[in-house]
Amino acid sequence: MARIKIHHLKLNDIDRVYNLSKTLAHFFPHPEQFVTGIYELLLNAVEHGNLGLGFETKTMLIREGKWHEEIMQRLSLPEYAEKEIHITLTHDEHECRLTIADQGNGFPWREFVNRKAEDHRPNGRGLQIAFSSQFDDIIFNPIGNEVTCVVQVPSPHP
């Protein structure tokens, strides 16, 4: 079994989240099916978890064209600058498992499992995208500041 632990990951540049997502997706079978879901979960961990950016505030910032600026500013503030994302990736002959944990207060994830995005909103689709990815399972811890994505690895044909 391959196990990779990335601790003390400080994402101080939001633009690097996509590159990290692509790297992590390569451990999954058919990476192109998982990169966007991984990206959305990492982005949620940074902006909603570690930076405490609420849904309504994000909506306003996007509409005003100030989302990126606000994220970069928060990343530099002392109360957020030391927060980390903890990533653990395990891969064996049976499954690939990615766990992403932030240092936020969590969120009521059960309310979002079957929720439909509101078309008039510029945000609110990240979890839907993750749930619609090809993950076999997505598991949140009880408070919602840790998510694990599981994919079964197909057996090689003899």
C-alpha cells in the first residue's frame, strides 16, 4: 500500500489549488474523472474552512468581482496565515482514498448532500460537482471539516 501524508500544507496562493488537484488525481484510476471534484473539495477547505468565508459573503464578493482579492488578503492575515490543510492519500490494490481536513469549524454537510444549486447564484455548486464526480463514496466527519473520497480500484484482468 502506498500512503502519502501531506501535513502542514499552507496554501498561501489559491491559484495553486488546481495544480495540487491535478497531482492528487493522478493517483486515481482515470484521473480526468476526479480532478474537478478534488479541486472543489480543496477549494472549499481553503475558502470556507480555513478562511471562514461564508456562502453569502462569497456570493457578494463574486458579484462585485472581488473574490480573488479577498481570498489573497485573508491568506495574508495573521489569524488565517498559519492555518493548514491536512491531506492523506492511500492507495493499494483495492482502493484509492483521499482525505482532506481543514482547521475550520466545519459545516452542516448533511444539508448539502441532495441540495440543488440555485441558478441565480454565482456559487454554491462545489459540493454538487464533487458528489457528481466518479467517487464511489464521499464521507464527511461529523462536524464537516474533513472529507474522504474513496474510489475502488478495478482488478487487473488475468
